[in-house]
Amino acid sequence: MSGELETAALASGGGWLKWKREHADIPPGTPCANCQTPLAGPHCHECGQLAEDFHKSVWKLTVEAVESLLHLDGRLFTTLPNLIRRPGKLTRDYMEGKRASQVAPFRMFLVILLIAFFVGHAAMKAGENKHESSDGGHDAPASVGAAPTFKYNGRVVTPGSEAMAEFEREVMADPDLSEAEKRTQIAAARGDWASFSRNLAADVTQQAQANAAEAPRMEDGDDAEKLRDFKKWIETRQAAIKDDPERFALILEIWAHRVAILALPVSALMLTLLFAFNRRFYVFDHVIFSMHSLSFQLLLLIVTMALSVLTPLAWWLLWLAPVHLFVHMKGAYQRSVFGTLARMFVLFTLTTITFSLLALLWLYLGFNEMAGH
């Protein structure tokens, strides 16, 4: 259904491979096929076209493919350590033009984002298998994934734990929540995304019906027709989700891929606002900082998700995210400790608001697409 992100990231991943020809396929002095300029090397010095004969045997193509895969770009092994240990210097160097020794930031961001989705999907499958094994293979929900581990009343909540049971009891006893909202929260805590999808649809429908009941009665006309169309829009998608909750979960995953790419321009925009009165930095600088910062956060998330299959304590690693952001921002923008902390606080507030809106957009897009068959 969607392969845009995967295609872009895999295409960018090819840039991590070093494949430099020591000689051209076409002898020097031969006229360039594009501009007829006599060739002096692997590329035409006039138009830049590769001096290569594309009429090759299968054997030669295979040899060249293997050669390209076995020669990793050494820049990868210098960029990643600097991204982890000295992120401020990495970004400053790129801003100042020292780029030959670095992997292109956007390429790195795209590939790491793709790996994060792969690892997240694998972690969900591993969590599903672990849950089924702990239940003896009986009565395990069909779409249980790796439940999000979180703290509740000072205790780490994991599936099947006493803290989870306490959490579920208090959710069910909350008088401010509807039945659908209670089931939705419990399903999300358990990682049962199929039940989450069904309950979410029921909750949306219940809210829409309640709003319609509270609205003043309208005479037949344009307003009444719009209300009927809206109710039909809700009911159609609710029925589709009840019939195929697994498809809804898949659609949400696909739209998560698409919406995730918006994190980059949103982050750059927020940094532009934070440094709006500082003329030392331009939008380009903020984009580079955002790509480096998001790349590290994704790497940290990858490690955390992979280790969470073994122990829920791995989620404590996420506390490294604000520490790294502080070191990165202070080094890249060369601000004081107080100035960096103040900007981090504003950035945290803006991020909370913005990504809450993105989450609502994600749910709406997934819910809306359920109408298609």
C-alpha cells in the first residue's frame, strides 16, 4: 500500500557504499557519447557523464554488484561515533563546510528511520511470541504486540504484572471515562492493537452520537444533510474497522511511516522560531541540526526497542535523549548552560503541542482510509 519511505531510504542507503572506479570502461580519447568531448578519465570533464559501457554480460554485472556491496564507505564509521559522543562538533563541522568526511545528514536520517520501523515491527512480533509463550499458547489475542512499558504509581507496568492489574482496576473504576475509552486505554497498555482499533472506532462513534444528540434539532435543509453525511462517514468507517481490525492496525502503521517524516520540517521550524533573533544561524543550519538530532534519537530508540525484548529496564535508556539534546544544542549553537536549558524547555513545550496534533492527524488519516476497499 505504501513504499515511499522504504524506497527513499534504500536509495539513500546506496550512498553508504564506496565504489570508485580506478579506470574507465571506455579508453581515454574516445568521444563522449553525450557531448563528443574526448574522454580523459572515468567521467567526461565537460558534461560529467560516466564513461561506461552499459552493454555488459550477466557475469560482469554480478562481479560489480558484489564489489560495490563489500566496500563500505569509511565515512559511516566516523560519522556515527561523532554523532553519539560529539554531536555538537559534528553539526558545527557540517555548518562550516567540513562535509567530505561525513555521511550526508538527510541520507543518514532516512536510512536510520527505515531501520527504526523494521526494528519496531520485529520487536512487536517478538513481544507477541513471548506473550503467547507465557500464556501457554492459549487465549492469546491474535494481534498482541510489544506493549509499551510505562511507570504507574512509581512502578514499571508490564503485561501480566501486578502493576498492570492495578492500572486496569483503576481505569475501569474511573467515572470520567466511557466504557469504550476504558477498553481503549487497557488495550493500548496491553499492546493488543486489534482490540485497540475496535474500541477506538466504538469510542469515536459514541462521541459522535453523543454530540449529535446534544445538538439542537435542525429542520430539513443543508445543515441536516451535512449532519447525515457526517454520521454516514462515521458509521461506514466504524463498520469497516469492526470487520477488519487487523487492516486498520496495518493502515495506522503505514500512516505512521508517512507522518514520521514530518518530524524533520517541524523540528527545523521550531528551531527557526527559537533562534529567530540570532542572525548567525539560518534555516539550513537548523535543518542540519534537526537531521543529526533526530538520527541519534532514532538510534537510541532502535537500541531500546531491541533490548526491551530481553528486559523492560531497557526503556530507561530513553533518559539519554534529553541529555544528548542538551550536549548537542549547547555545542552546535555555542550557547550558555542557562540559554540552552531555556530553549530546551520551550522546545519541549512546542514539541508536545505539535506532536499531539500530528498524532491526531495520524489517527484521522488512518480512520479515513478505512472507507476504501
